[in-house]
Amino acid sequence: MLSKAIDSMHVKSSTICPALESIPLSSIRQILPDRAILEACRQADYRYRRRLITPVVIVLHMLLASIWPEESFHASWQVLWSAFKSRHPECSNTSPSRGDVAKARARLPLAVWRHLFAWVSQQAQHLSRPWARWRSHRVVLVDGTCVSMPDTPSLQAAFGTQSDRARYPLARLVALSLAHTMTVISYAVGGYRQDENTLLEPLLQTLQKGDLLVADRHFAGAHLYVRYQRAGLEFITRMHQRLILSRVRRLRKNGKNDFVGRLKINPLYCRQDPSLPAWIQVRFIGYRVCVRGRMQTLWLVTSLLDAQRYPALEIADIFGRRWRIETLFGNLKIKLSADVLRSQSPEAVHKETAARMMALNVVRSLMLQAAAEHGVEPQRLSFTYALRAVVSFAPALGIEPLWKLPAIYRTLLREIAAHEVEWRPGRNEPRMIRRDPKHYPRLMMTREEWRNAYAA
């Protein structure tokens, strides 16, 4: 019906598609050009007909849904289509329905999204090169978080819930990011009951030899340290809470609260994997830090054994940057609305997650371009303002004449670089809420079940 309406207006699909593809997110076309999307389709062996809603349009629609303030697929499509109609008023009242757009999203395979994320990640890592290294090592942060989603039987079965009484499924997400630019290298999504170390294992292959992995104590353990070293990585983690430091055999003392010791591997892991050694040599570093208002000694474990080349204070400073990945998850879940996903099926959840991770890297790439051009530190730039600038500059970059676009793009980068956040080392914030929640009772069933039970 849509194609007949368009034909009646004498508007050809070959004319509509390029115009529709050029409207949204024009400020990031240098980061994600059409050729990258088409190449991802080719690599995934995805063959498609020339429809009104092309793969390029769907990818841009999903990215717009990630950065648009309204947390809705339909809202992002309305913005996209309205911008198109403003330039082509003869196509008024021909917008595809929600169902047509949803079917178009479903047609684009998950493999295309994975290829696209890998491509965007490589571009972001390339832009990160001037800031990525510390003493010849790329500093990589790792951590995990959870995201919620609608309460559907398929999502319940695929991802699981926190408890039998929990109302919504949860997916567990593990991500690797560069510490100095916060670009995401790779990520993995699994069920709520899936262990983060299991999700991390295949991601280690996406890192470069010599990368320095920085993690909290959930990723600590002698058998895990062997896994990191076998992947060609160095590591810094907080000491595991069950490790008794006095039982560690000390081989060499470098200074006060700094020594190299022999860490025994649990025989249980050795039986599960006979290739594991009986012990591993690591370095222990203790330093004083304020945790929740109290000074205490925090112990780190690292594979950087050379105290001359890797001073203890610098290692402690590197570990202190681990908290930045919590800020990254905050940007992903709050600014990009990934805290509660909107998709209704397991495959669609993976696609939506890929789109939001791509959007995160795209905005970070723009911030890196702005930092390089204007000589500022990427970590000092505001992600929130960069996100606003992408949305604000998109209309001008979509409708202005071609000869104006380079100047508008340079202005976009200058605006992003002009908004720096203040330097706040050692910031300590509570994981608590100040405002009271609404005093309504909790709904222990779905809204449809409530309406069926109580509606007159």
C-alpha cells in the first residue's frame, strides 16, 4: 500500500532512499559511512531487496533511537521520517507503520550488527592511539553490569531473572574499554546466571599482545591470571577477598608493602584443567586509600614484576582509573537508555545492545576527533554535551548545501572540545538514592493481568 501511494505521487524509490538515508545523524557520517554498512551486509552474506527501508536506514534509525532523548523506537522513526517529509512534502501521510519498521529491524541479521560494531570499534581504537598507552602498554578496563528488558516468556527463558519473584528478565553484559578514551573494544551479553569470567574469556582474543588489563577482584584469581598471561596480557587486579596474604610465599621484597610472591593455584582448577601450573609468580602492592570515609590498605596483584620499570605508585594510580568504566556504564545505561531495553525477543535484544554500544563508540569517536583537533584531553570532555551536540547539529548537516558542511562539522568539533568537565581525582560518591520513591504499592502481576482481573 505504501509503494502504491508513493507511485501515485510520482516519487521514485531510487530518489526517496538516498534522501531518507541522508537525514538522521549526518554529523557522524565520517565515523559510520554507508560503505561500512553495505560491507557489513556483504560479510554477513545478507542479500536484500531494494526497499524503502534499506539496511542503511535501519542502522541509522537504531543509532538515533540510542541517542534520542525519548526512549522509544517509534519516536526515533518519527524524527527520521518527519525530517524526510520536511524536504519532500509530496510524500506526506505515507509513513510506514510501526509493524513495517519492526519487520525491517527484524530482517537485518545479527551478524550484520556484529560486523558493524567491530568496524566502529576499530575506528575508535585507531583514533585512541595518541592517548591509549602507558609505558608501552594499552590500558584496558574490564567490568560487568546488568540491563533489564520487557517481561516476555521468550526473554525470561533466554536470560532469566534475579530471583523467582523478580518481575523482569536481566541480561549480564561484560565490556572491555580503553582507560584513557573510554572507547569500547568488545563486549559480550549473556544470561543473568552466567558468570562474568565466562563471558570475558572469548573477549580476551580481541585484545593486543601486551595490553594491560585492569579489573576489580571479581576477575582476580591465580587460575585467571594464568589465563590472562596465556592470552599475552599483563594485568592489575585488586587482591581477591578470600586470599590470606600471610600465607603467600614471598620471593623478593621491593619495598614497604611491595613484594613478589608465589601464588598457589587451587587444586580444583588444576584437576579441571591439567595444563595449569601449580603456582604463578605475581607482585603484591599495598597502598593507603580512603574507602567510605575510612583509611585502609588496599592490596593489588599484578604481573608487572619489575619495580624499577613499573613503580608501585604509578601502578596504584593506574588501578585508580578502573572506576572510569563505571562512568562508561552510566553513560550507556542512562544517557543512551540501555538500562531498560525495548526489544521483545532475544535476538532483538542482542541487536539493540549492539546498536547502543555502537552509538557509544560513535560519540566517543567524535570526542576524540575534537580532542585531537583542539589539543585537549579526551577524558576532560563532556559525553553528555557531545551527545546533545550530535542531535543539535544533525538537522543543519542534513539540509545545508554541500559546500557548507565542512565548516559546520568543524564547528561541531569545536563545540564538543569547548565543554570540559572539571578534574576530580579521587572522587568518592555513595551508591545510594536521596529522593524517596513514590508511595504506591508494587504491582506483582502484568498490567494486562491486572486489567483482566479488575477492569469493569
